[in-house]
Amino acid sequence: MDRMADAIVRELQLRADGFGDSDIQSIYFGGGTPSLLSMRQLLRIFHVLEKEFDLRHCREITLEANPDDLSAAYLSSLKMETPVNRLSIGIQSFHDRELQLMNRSHTAREARESLHRASAAGFRHFNIDLIFGIPGQGLGAWQKNLEELLSFQPDHISCYALTIEEKTAFRRWIDTGKIAPVSEEESAEAFLYTHDFLGSKGFEHYEISNYAYKGQYALHNSSYWKRSPYLGIGPSAHSFDGHRRHFNVSNNMKYMKALEEGRIPAETEVLEKRDEYNEYIMTGLRTKWGVHISYISEHFPEYLNHFLSGIIPFKDRALIIEEKGYCRLSVQGMLLSDHIISELFVL
């Protein structure tokens, strides 16, 4: 852990030459389990961040955490000693059966206690992750998850459908008949219920999987959907400057060794115009803001006719809504987002 923290610190120092003058708006500790970092390691990283980068306008600093990592002592130190002002907590479910099925290390009781402790420590901004479409869950259990979640008064909620990947225990259990797969109809029912239920409680469905209370959007994640430049630090981290992507090696040992030698172990991909257009469509249509026809006309004029003709069948079926020059997915369109977006791509 210390060696990894050293490598992250070294990469921050090396990256500062090109990004140190950037106006940093947000910082996100995630893409793994950063709550495993000791307070000493975390403070060391913050010391270098504050020394090497301009954080005067940084409004959101988020730490991803597992419930079982959030002890009262850790939360108190996090609140008192660091500038972290937002927690993203992977609750996933308030039912032990579902947590065990997903091989989560925490229990439902630990999930509840972690949220109580975070509030007691003084944290007011939370993102809480929940998962629907779990085999055997049913709409009733999902409704209870949402109802219990709201009792903790989060200002941001992420709801994801469980994805069954190949070569996993879930896939083997389904293939052997040990558990029954969740039908598309069941997942759609849970998605639509979530949209209606959270909407009735004042939450804005601003991205396919994300809900914010009274406009409390996740500033950091929103920058991805709006294709803003960002800098990624650590193994597997990606960076984006508007036209190029940089991605670090994913192997931990190779990452640490390269930084110890004073090298950033990254490769660069220059995006073609087609790739930029496809990314704009993909990220924009995931959000409530959608994509702007005038933006496509200005930045991707060669693909404007392709887009305008492509959206016609989806508009006719009320899957895409066009208003004041913006095109966005309807709620029913969100259920078919992968299909709709891929149909609008330029291949």
C-alpha cells in the first residue's frame, strides 16, 4: 500500500508539469476501494495535490467507500483532517440475501450503520449506490430498498441494473439452473418504478442511472458526460484533453516500477472526428440535457444528416424527444438506450 501511494504521489508530481495550472473543479477518489488507504497515505496524497495543483475553485472532493471500511474513527479523521466533502458509498442492497448473492463483504446491518456514522461525523453530501435486477429480488424487495434508502436523506442516488458478465459465478449459476435469470420485463419494471418513485420524492432523473435531489448533481461524473477534460491518476486510470485519451497500464507492479524509474506508464490515443462524434452522442444521450443539434452542426457538420435522419424512427415512437434544438431520450427510450445510441453511431 505504501509503495502504491508513493507511485501515485510521483505521478501527480510528474503530471503537474502539464496540468498544474489547470482550474481543478473536482477530485474523485474511486475506481477501486480508496477507503482502504490509511489516513496517513491519504493525507500524503492531499499534501501533494495542494502543493502541485490549483485547487482554489475545487468544489467537490469525493471518496468512494465500502460500508465496512467506514468506522467511526476513520470517518471522523476524514471529516476533520481532509477536504473530502462527499462520500460515494456502495450499499448495493439493504437485504442480506442479496448482498451474499453478490458476494459483498458487508452485511445489511453494516450498511445501515455506516450511513448513520457518516451522518454523525458531519458528512452531508452522499451518493449511495443500489442495484436492481438481482435474481430473486422482485419488485417488492426493490421498493423496500428504495424506501429504506430515503430514510437516510441522501442527496444523490445511483441505481444500476445488475450485469451478468461471462466467466463469473453468476453466469455459471444461471447456465446450470442454480438461479433463474431476471427477465428484461422485470428489470424494466424496476427501472420505471424507480423513475416514478424517486421523481415523486423530489429527485431529478438527470442521467440514466443517476438521481439528484434539488439539483445536487455529481459535479465530477457530470464532467464525463459533458466530455470535459480530466486527469486520471493511478493504475488503469484514463485522462482526456478534449481530443486525446491517455490510459495508464493496468498492472499494479508495472505501474509502480515505471513511476519509481520516473516514467508515466501511459499510452495515447488520438480520437478521430468520427470517434468524437460517437462519444458526444453516447455521453449526451445518457443525460437529461441530451445533445444539441447546433453543436453537431458546428463541430460535426459531416455527420449532421446522418444524425437527423437517424433520429426520425425514434422520434416517431416517442423514444427520443426534440425540444428547442435539443434531443434527449424519453424514459421509455432510456430502456433502449444502448440500441438507440448504437444506431446513431457513425461506423
